[in-house]
Amino acid sequence: MAEIKRVYKRYFTKDKLEKINQDNIKAYQKYLKSNIIKNKDVKETTYKVYQNYFNQFLVYLDEEWENIFIHDEDFLENAIDIMEGFIGFCQDTLGNNKKVINTKLSAVSTYFHWAVKRGVMDYHPFDKRLDRMKGANDEKLINHYFLTADQIQTVTDALHEDYKKPKGRKFDIQDLLIWHIMIESANRNGAISKLTLSSLDLENMMFMDIREKRGKIVEVAFEEGTVELLKEWMEIRKGMDNLECDAVFIAKRNGEYRKMSQTSIYMRVRKIGTILGLPDLHPHCLRKTAGNRIVEETGDLTLAQEFLNHSDVSTTQKHYIKPKSKAEIREKLKAIKEKKKEK
């Protein structure tokens, strides 16, 4: 299958969002408040993503369906056409892949399930009547790299060598820490972006009680060399004016230090990837690399599963273990035959 290139488009401007039907905004805000009360842990993660996707749907309604109110009879009667049009809008205008489109459909559908349950609406207008995008898990829009031990060492050496330069550095100590902690911990970017100094346990070499995907609480472990980097970073921070932010990774905006965003960390990893000639390297590659390395070094798939915080070992096996090439399989078979001969 030919590789599909990801398309980036800035479409949802402030002007477009301001045109959204306010009745639709109010209806969705009721849904948000109702659900956040029951599950505050994912207020800034899952619900934030769903709200963003729902707003995109509302912009589409403004542009293609005259800002129709989502409870109106016209909406209910035309729901299938509206949703199929939204799918086309996501594909053709936004350049979304199938997996993202399915998530956006879920964001919209979830609202209507809630509305029916609360008695706000009599029925869900497109439940079980609209097909999701098929083959979403097979569509490849982004490259995934499993870095070798040599590549890991190349990046590590290059980052440290650059950091030692008295001037003209390309990378700073935060780049070093992002690299080391991601490779050593195998945690998601969402967890890395939430690291704080107050959660840091230097003695046991980990960050404790970090909230990540779907509100899950995880530990973020690191190795001995990273302890020294963290100590150095804490010393540097003491000399930074007006730094009161508890986040480990910080950025200065409008004269104030704030938590570095996931996007900023993502872009730093992409910059690190240029060391290997991989400008599309991204945080999940480092997570996959770390998981694969555990299996290669120990042969223990369950250990990798636990380290990656997967609930099911099949997820680890399917997505986090580098597939063997025919040449590697052939060499393994040869080794097995040799052992049999020796016996």
C-alpha cells in the first residue's frame, strides 16, 4: 500500500468558531458539565479533545447546513446526510485519516447518547444507521520507527556533545531530558508533559502519580545518568527569574514560565530526529523503541506489557514489537538447526 502523507491545515479560525450557533454551544456545555462532574480526571484530556472535535462539527453545520440547531426536526430528518457530509468534509477539506474521522464521529455520537439518556431528545438521530470508516487501523499516515541500539547511542552522544558547546548549541538541557526520559521510561507524551518537580523521587529514580491517558495514574521511571541531568536542571532553574512553575518542562510566554505543551515536546522530538536524518520522528516512536528493546534484551513480553502500562499483552505484541524480517527469521532458524546438530 502506498504511504499516505499526513495533511496539516489550519481551518478552524477564531472567526469561524465565533459564527457557531450559540444554542448548539449551550447544548454541548450542558453535556460537558454533566460528564465532567462524574469524571473530572479526564476533563483536560478526553473531554477537551471531544469538545474540540464537536466544535469542528458545529463549524461544518454553519458552513454547510445554515447553522442548524442539533435538536431541530430538520436536523433529525437529515442526520444521515449531514453526518456523511461531515465525513467527506473531514476527508477532503481537513485531510483527516480514517481513525481520526471515526473518533470525531464518536465525539458527536456520544452527545446524542447522553441527550437521549437525559430525556433531552427522544432518540439518537444516526445511531446504528451510519457506517464508520472501515480499515482505519490499516491506514498508514505517519511513519513509526523502531530505533536500533546504535541509533539510540548516536542520538545520545550527539545531544551531549552539542550541549557541551560553549555557544551555538542546537539543543538544550530540556531536549536532553526529554530524550532520556522518553527512551528510559517508555511513557506516552501525555505523561511526559505532566511531569512535575513535586512528583519527582530522585532516590527511586521516578516520577510518581502522573495522570495520563483516560485518567490512568502511572509512574515514569528513568536511569542513573538522568538523575544527574535533573539535578543540573534544578540548579539552572534557581537562577531563572520569576520561575514558579512546578512543571519539569517549561516554556516562556509573555514573560511568564508555563508548562510546555505536548505539541512543543512533539516538535522537540522531531528536531532530535534530524540527528538520524528522520525529521518525522515522533514521541510514540521512542515509546515503541523502549518497549521493543525490553523484549529484545529479556525475551519477556509480559515485562514489556507491564512497563508500557498495557492492560492487554496483545496490544504490546501487535504494536510495540518490531516485526522480524525474512533474513532475521532465516538466521534464527539456522541457529535452531545448529543447536539440534550439536545435541
